[in-house]
Amino acid sequence: MQQNTIWSARSFPQQVERDGDHRSVFQRDKARILHSAAFRRLQAKTQVLGVGMSDFYRTRLTHSLEASQIGQGIAAQLRNKQPDLTAHLGLNDTLIEALCLAHDIGHPPFGHGGETALHYMMRNHGGFEGNGQTFRIVTKLEPYTLAHGMNLSRRTLLGLVKYPNYIQTLNTKVSDNSPLPHRQIKASDWHPPKGLYQCDDDMFAWLIAPLTSEDKVQFMGYSSAQLTGTHHKTRFKSFDCSIMELADDIAYGIHDLEDAIVMGIVNRQQFESEVVAPLAQLDPCWLASNIASLCHKLFSSHHHERKDAIGALVNCFITHIQIELTDTAFTLDLLKYNATFAPAYQQALSVFKKFVYQRVICKPDIQLLEYKGQQVIMELFEAFASDPARLLPENTRQRWQEAEKVDNGHRVICDYISGMTDEFASRLYNNLFTPKSTTGHDNITI
């Protein structure tokens, strides 16, 4: 592996070595993520279905834990298939586990509804996007250090950057100085470009400092919106990040499907028409030959049969991943190689993800919940932005006052709201805007 010392470095050098602590760099990174407040809050943030609808389905926390397990499975398979290359790239199970655990900690309350709301409210102040917020949390906000966040190693940070360019560069929508009433905002008009915040460019610059100038330009390259149809879209990610993203996609496409089946949101006829039929037409592969029998088990009245089918689906995707060259122009091998699906399985997972998106996420009942959350977030943001010095909690107010000196106060308000859980945001909204029907003081802890 190239430049091991550089990639294990931290932006803020450890001042005091702890007696008897023989953990590796990545074991320390994982511990910092696992013990962070941002990670704990995932237990009360929406994954697909709203928190509180049922005790069965997944939250952001359980999704992240499952993605972590899948990521370790991918690493084990790659090490078995391509031992020399994985050794050369320094594939590390603890690192992959840490990346999967941390990948969603920047997501706001109420899922995509919250993300849309914050991006709209930040439209003239740098925008909002969940992955960009993750980078901001681990590098600046989480109070493991005074000003360097979790102070993770450079290679861990590189693995968390799925979209290595800035929102303002990737954004194709002109800033809007004549806002619509909140209830008229269309989510489809305000999907954020996926990238980092310009105000965090100091940490991104530190992260990519070891790269050659050519690798920096290549790494930050993007496809034009004329090709993507929406915003400009980045093209490259690191080797470790590619494994994390595959694990995330499998967990989303397969485990979230399980939630939808158990809760009766999708039925067998829909699945047979929209998943079984197209998968059966794939080039000869295990999944094409077995999807019909897996369908029977998925919709079986016996829970153990459904679990067996879910496990078989996850396994078939994990075992059809290999390491391939991304672009030979890269000097750094961590960028030159990515983990990818075999083509038939890439196509197959797209079918599953499309089914979950169209039959679950786009379902009117789910969209009503997203819309409701969207309104809650916009109302909270408007309230705090109207008089931050009066309404923000003391520690957040102090950060806002410092940020205002460089005209970045809205980012601090965004940090505060995006860090809320669904329940906290709802309770705060009720305390601010809903008159109490009984006597007594409102009660909320901020």
C-alpha cells in the first residue's frame, strides 16, 4: 500500500498517548464513530418508513448496522477472490465497518423530506446534502475535539467522501431570491446536488493534499448535467468508499424490501411483474434461475422462509463483486481501483432499487409523511433564522455568532436542525407553533 503513514495521519495530532492502548488507527476511528452522539441519533431517524409507524422496520441506525455487516462480507469475499490485490490495497475490515457505520450520520430528520427542506432553506447559503453533512460532522462538528470533529484518519475520511466536489460547483439551479410559500415547494425541484460544502474546503484540501495535481483534478471531475439530467455528478470515489457504497445499496435494495413486504406495502403480484419477470430475462446467472423460488419464500406466511430468501439475495450480490480498474490515469491505487458488481448483478440490483423506490418511497402514504416532515423542518428553520440570538440554545448561539462574522450563520442553524431526531423536531415544532389545550408551561429540553 502506498504512503501508509500519510493516509493514517490525522489533521489534529494526538497530544496525549493513552497508556496500554494498542489499537490500530482504524479501530480508533471506528470507536469514535460508534460512541458519537451523531451515530446514536440514527436510532430515531427515518430510513424509508417513518419512525413510530411500527417496531419492526429499519431506522437509519439498524440500516447502518446491516450495511456494516454486508461491507465486512464483501471484504471477506474480495480477500478470498483477489488476495494479492486486496493485500496491495491494504483492505481492512475494521475500516470498512467504520465507513458503513458512519455513512448516514449526516442525514437529517424525516429522510428525503428533511433533506429537501434544508436544501431549499439553504439555497442561497451553500445548500444542504446528507453526505456533505456527514463530512462536516466528522471533520468539524462532533465534539471529540474542539474544532476537528472526530479527528479521523485521512484514509477513513477519504472513504467517507462519496462525491468529491462542492455543491456550488455541481449545482445547476440558479439561486432563488423570490421564495414560494413553504407549502408550495415541490420536492422534485429541490433535490440537492451530491457533494461537499464550500465552507469545509479547508478540510477537503487537507484530505487530498497527498494527491498529485493530476489526481486531484481527475478525482474531482464530474459528468455534465446534460448527461445526468439534473445536476452535475461526480465520477470517482476511493476503493474503500466503493465497498461502503455497494454495501449501502444492497441493504437499501434488499433489506428495505423486507420491511415493505412484512408491512404489506407491496404484494406478490407487483413483485412478480416488476422484479421476477425482468430478472428472469438476465444473462444466465444464479439469480435469474432462482428468482421465482425466492419470490415464493419472500411472500411465504412462514417468517423463516422469508429470512432465508433475504439472506440468499444478500449473499448472491456479495459474492458477485470484484475489484476492477476505474481509470488508469490515476497515480494513487486507492483511486485507480474500485469494487464493482458483475454486470448482470449491477442490473439486477437496479431492478430491486427501482421497485423499492417506486412501490415504497413514492407511495402516497409515504410521500405524505415526507411532505409533513418537510414542512416541519422549513418552519423550524424560518423561526430560528428570524432571531437566532434569541431562539438558539446557548452553545449553538455562540457558534452562530462566530459564523456570522464570516457570513455563515445559516450553516450553523442548518447544523442544529439537521442533527435533530424526527421526534425531537416534531416536539420542538409543537412547542413553538401549537397552542396547548391545557394549562401549564411547555416542556422541552434543548
